[in-house]
Amino acid sequence: MSLEKIYQTWKDKAEFFVIYIREAHPTDGWMLPGNEKIQVQDPTTLEERRAVAGRCMKDLGFSIPPLVDDMNDAANLAYAGWPERLYVIGKDGKIAYAGGMGPMHFSPNECAAFLKEYLSNPDNCSVGAAATPPAPAR
């Protein structure tokens, strides 16, 4: 199941966000063979990062609301998000699901299966909650 399909399926029961973190394969950094179609320099300002995030969302065809990590990479450091990872944060602010690190263990299908079970309990639904994800509980 695609991330967009997950969002469309459960957006009436939970809030969803894509957090755009540091560019994984910028042209002025660590490029990999096969990523040549992504021609993005590593942003040096928050405005540049926001612009790249907007292009990324458009290119991926996502309607999921985006958030952009700050230039200190606080979200990436807190959630070990690089290069890609899926999390479900419960209404209590604790991590309810932590997906594997991408790309090898990035599994939207696994996350969808978790959400199907988790959101079947109305107490876990969070539409109308705060518009920013909480910091991970320790």
C-alpha cells in the first residue's frame, strides 16, 4: 500500500504528516547511481529546504501535509529518520509504531497493517489533535 493510499484510507481517524528532513542524496553530497533524476543541492537555509520539500511532495504526488525539519535536523535526530522511516505517535505522545529504517526495511504495508488494527479502537483516533507531532517520550 502506498503512503498516499494509507493517508486517504485513515485520514478521518488520525492526523498524518510527512516530515521532510535533510536531503538524502544531494548533487553536492552523496549521490548514488540511479538517483540522477533527483537534481537537488543540499539546502543551506530553511527557506531552501521548504522549497525542496514542496517540490518533493509535488513530484511524489502526495497530498499528505508536509512539515519541514529545522536546519539543526531536530526531528531527524529525535526519530532517526534518515533516509526514510515511518512512525505512529499515539495520543499519549509515545511512539506506538516504529517502522524499520529505509530503504531496506521501509514497509508501508507493515505500517498499514498496524494502523488498521490500532485505529480500530476509537480511543486511539486523534483527528482534531495538535497539528505538530510531539517529541518522542523517554
